[in-house]
Amino acid sequence: MGIDNDQDRQGRRDQGRRPAGSRREPRFDFGEGGPAHDDGAEDWRLSAQDRLAPRTGDVDDTDRNEEMAPRQRKASTGKASTGKAGGRNGGRSGRSRPPARKSRRRRSLIGTLFSTLFMLGIWGAIAVGAVVIYHFSQLPPIDTLTVPRRPPNIAVLAADGSLIANKGDTGGQTVKLKDLPPYLPEAFIAIEDHRFYDHWGIDPQGVARALAANLTRGSVAQGGSTLTQQLAKNLFLTQDRTVSRKIQEAILSLWLEQNYTKGEILALYLNRVYFGAGAYGVEAAALRYFGKPAKDVTLAEAAMLAGLVQAPSRLAPTRNPTAAQARAQVVLTRMAEQGFITEQQAKNALMTPAEAVKPRGAGTANYAADFVMDVLDDFIGAADTDIVVRTTIEPAMISAAERAITDIIAKKGTEAHVSQGALVALSNDGAIRALVGGRNYATSQFNRATAARRQPGSAFKPFVYLTALERGMTPSTVRVDEPVNFGGWQPRNFSRRYSGPMTLASALAQSTNTIVVKLAVELGPKAVAQTAQRLGITSPLTANATIALGTSEVSALELTTAYTALANGGIGIVPWIIRDVKTVDGRLVYQRQPFDLGRVIDEANVSMMNYMLHQAVTSGSARRGALPGYEVAAKTGTTQETRDAWFVGYTSGLVTSVWLGNDDNSPMKNVTGGSLPAEAWHTFMVEALKGVEPKPLPGSPWAAPEDAPLPPPEAMPPMNTAPESGAQTVQRPAPQREKNFFERLFGG
């Protein structure tokens, strides 16, 4: 009922002997019940050999071992088969075959593992992408992103062009790469990001290296941030160490690399990186630590600056010079290894390590720079770019002023219980030549010369006497020094003694309290206040009898301004410190034009006041202010319980005030205006007037002997005043014309 196998095998044997081109027709045997063979009937049923997939037992074992599934195969028993055909093993030896099922199982497990890892990778990539997209969405729109403007630097220069201080949030102006020595930016590349020119903002090698180092040491020993990433953090982000911030940092780094050249990125970095001590950028750092601009730093100094950014506080050369130099050595070694410098250059730099400069003096020039910042907005508004401000400050004078204040306190401050001082020096037109607001700027930035208001004491008395002169009195007018009582207030002289009849000139020279209070009550405290304000006092003044003794608080700058009108011949001035303002490329932004308030004191009264205040120096309480060869006018001031001590004096071209005291208003010990303040004033003026030709004071008629006797005192007529608010009323004499002082002095 199937194909005749014997005939088929015979046919295959005969096939090789059949002539070429002959064809043998297949024969079919339908078996019993089917058509007879000789009838040519065909049986279309398939035998086992004709099936596409042979059934078990119908094919040779050799074929079955190769084709059937692993689960259908069985291991050989290892015994020899019997029979001509070799039985089930097809005549093969009894050696067993390898276990194909284990091999297939192993391949299946590996495939499953790879498949799982592949899927995990896909999901991980999706998760990372989602995180990146989320943090990207938290940033400003990328098409509106711009590098924020660097806060402008204000370079404050002295009158001679020398730098006093850099002000603003950065501490130094912007520099360009072309203006720097090549080894300065190369030092930062060598130590912070030696693949800077090869990566695109993120350095995978650097990240991997940092991770390996940190895992090996078990701590954060290295960072994988590129210079671009550090810049991105400084420009746009906070200093928080979070995963979120690092992701945003990476995104912004890619943006920076796409929008700026490597040179621009490096320049931005060098001008923004923080170096400690309030210094942002290499210019500020070079000035802060080495006292020179960045373009002038040496190789050793450049290496120290580059090493500093890793930990500005810990590695600051002013605080930890040993650690700073050790770090600089690492930088120099890296520079040599990477070919930025030769080994010989590195050795030379290591032989002469950089050293931070020590701050010169007490840094008190910064008080003047601070005052510049206080008034700058009034002239140019808010600065939006780096600018250079040239001032009226004289370097020699500011140094002399600093020494005068700091030395007197250092030598005698402890014994006298004096902790602070201030000094202001003005020229006749109001230009500030020197301004010291305290003994040490580093320990206290409060400006006692401009911001502090203290009682001037007897230094206020000239305004009372000027008011008297403007009411027709003269230096020879006589008043009696005697005990007084004004509504229960009984002002006394500092000496506790009374001298009887005195001229106004003597009363001012000796700083007699009783007479000046009588004058203030007689003239009216409001008139005295108006005189002081006309000359330049801007603080509120309490118009009562006590104004004569300087009980209303004023600043040192105000008091010096008011005295300047006496020194310059009677012209009112407004103190000023800014000559001009320019951008760093030289464009003029502001230039001061000559300005004054016009005449505020009559020339004759200026002359008389200068004479009276000159007498205070030659024979009165201000004798320590005498300067050989110069005409000097001055007045001392001491407040109750010696809480404040003043000395204000002037020559023909320079007016200077000195204040000593304590911030907590505690009393000093035996300090008056004629003692320590006079010493400090004298010390400063000797230095300040070096090389200045002496000139007479305005209106001075006393080129003749200065010891010419005063006119004899007149008998004092009875007085009557109409004091304000409760002061005692006394009789006022009938008006009568007195001879002019100069008429009396010169016999006119």
C-alpha cells in the first residue's frame, strides 16, 4: 500500500547505470483493495518517506539526532548496537553524544539575560531622558537664555591716577585674554580641566576618573566638572551640591559650548570665578593678594591663583601661605607635564614661590572710596559697566592722615581710653584731600568722618562770634566772664575760674564758656543756628542757649566745610570728591565743573574771625597747632565728660579737622581738644604742607608783629537779651556805634 522500497532502492542502484537522458517513471502500488498494478491505477496516499516531517521510527537515528527537538532526544547508553544496519545507532560506535539540551538551555538563559538588560537599558534611558527633560523645563526658555551681565567694577583713583580701591561686587575690572600672560589661563586649564579644548562642555573621561577616585578613597576627593560646568554654575545656578543642580549644570554647559567659543568661555570663567576675600575674577584676585594687576603676575603667582579656586578660604595665601604654596607646586607640575611650560620654567617658579603682599597700613583709604560710592549715583546714576572714578584724594595726604590717627591711638589710646578717630582735610574750594573714618578699615567700615554725628563742643563757638561780628561787634568788644544762670542752667568754664572783663578775641582764644553763652542768648540761638547753616552745617540744630557750647551733633565733614568759608575768604562751598568718571575705554561719563555757593561771609568779618582764631593758636587753647612759618587759625572743642575731643584748624589753603572719641560714647581720660587731637592735627599738617609755600590768611592785616597789643577793653554797658523759650531776660544796652576793629588796631 506504499511505495515499494526494495524496487526503489534497486532503482537508485540502477540509476548510475542508466543511459544519460533516460527517464524512469515512478511506480505506485495501491495494495489490497486498490486497483491492480497492471491496470496503471495510481494510489495518491503518502508513505512515511514522503512526509515532510518523518515520524519516530520511520527515519534513521542519525537524521533524527540532527533534526528532532532537544526535548525528544535521549542520551546514548554507550553500548554497541547489533544488526547489520547498526540498530538505533545506525552502526555508530557506542560513544555518547554531547548533551545538546544543556547547550540549548545555556543559550536560552544568556539570551534572556541580554534581553532583560536591553529592556532595562531602554527604560533607564527613558527615565534619564525624563529627568533631563524635567530639569530642562525648570530652566528659563533656552531661546531667551543670556549670560548675565557681570556686576560693574568701580575703580576709585587718587588725584594722581593711582588706585585707591576697587568697589562694587567684584573687586576688580574685567580683563581680556589678550592682555594676560599666556601662562595665567594655561595654569587654570592644567589644574582644572586639561581636556578643555577637546570636550563639548562635559568630559566623560573626567567624570569617570573622578568617580573612580572617589569610590577608591571612599569620599569626594575629585570633581569631574569642566571649566564650562563651573562657569555655568557661577553664571546661572546656586552653589548647592544636589543632583538636580548638577543636571542643570550639564545642560547649561552644553548651551554655553554651542553659543560661545572656547576663548570666550575661558575669558568669562577667568572674570567670574571666586578667589575669596570678596575678589571675583583674576584681576581682583591679583590686586587683592599680590598688589598688582593680573597682566603683571609672575608664573609662580599665576599658579597660586589657579590653585586657589579649589578652596578659596582654605588656600588663601593671606591666611594659609603653606597650603597655598603646596597647591601652587601641584599646578606647576601639571603645567610642565601637559607641555604648557618647560621643566626649567617650573623649577625656576618652584625656587621663587609667590608670596601674598601684606596690606599697607590700616586700609583707611577705603573710607574715601566708600564715600565716593555714597555720592556717585547723584552724578551718573546706576553704573552698568566698568568705570574709573578719579577723585580729589592726595595719596601723600591720605597716608599722613592715616598715620596721624592710628599712631596717636596706638601710643596713647589705651591710657587715655581712646579707641577711634576721624580726620577730614579740604582745600579752599571744598575738594576733599584726605578723609579717614576710623583707625582700621578692616575691623570697622563705619565712616566716622561722614556718617557719625557727635557734639562739636567749643569747636562750634566761632559761629556765635561770627554772628556777633555781623551784628556790629568787633574782636575788641568786651564782655564779663562771670557765673551765669539761665533758667537754672549754670554753664561754667572748663577751668572753673572766671576772668572778669574780656574782649571777644580773648574770650574765643581762651574758650570761655560764660561769655559765649551770654552772646548766644543776646543774639538769639536761632540766629546762631542760621549762621552755622549758611556756612555748611546741614545737621539739625537745636536753637536754644546750649547751642553756643556745641550740644547739637554734627559730622566732621560738615564742621570742616563750615570752617572752609573762613579759610577761603568767605565763599561758601559744597565738599566734593569726584573729579571725573570714565569708562574703561576712556569715554567721559562725568566731569565736575567749578561750583560754589557765592559769598557767605563779608570780607571784613572774615578778616576779624581769622584774627581771633589766629589768636587762639598764638596765645590760646589751640597753641599746639602752631606751624612755624605758617599763619594758622584754629579752635579746640571738648564736650561734657570729655566724650568728644576736636581740633579744627586751617592755613590759607588747607582746612583740617580731627576728632577723637569712642563709638559707645564712653568718656575719655583727661583728653581735650588741645591735647591728643591737636597732636594728631599737627602731625598731619606738617606732612601735608611739605613743599607748600606759606601764604597769609585771607584778610590778614597782621603781617606786622603778631604780638601787637589789643586795644584796651571798654567798660561793659548793661545788657538786655530776649532769649528764646524760658532763658533768663537781661537788660540790653541802647545801640551805639563802636569803632571798627581795624580802626582801633591801626589808629583809624
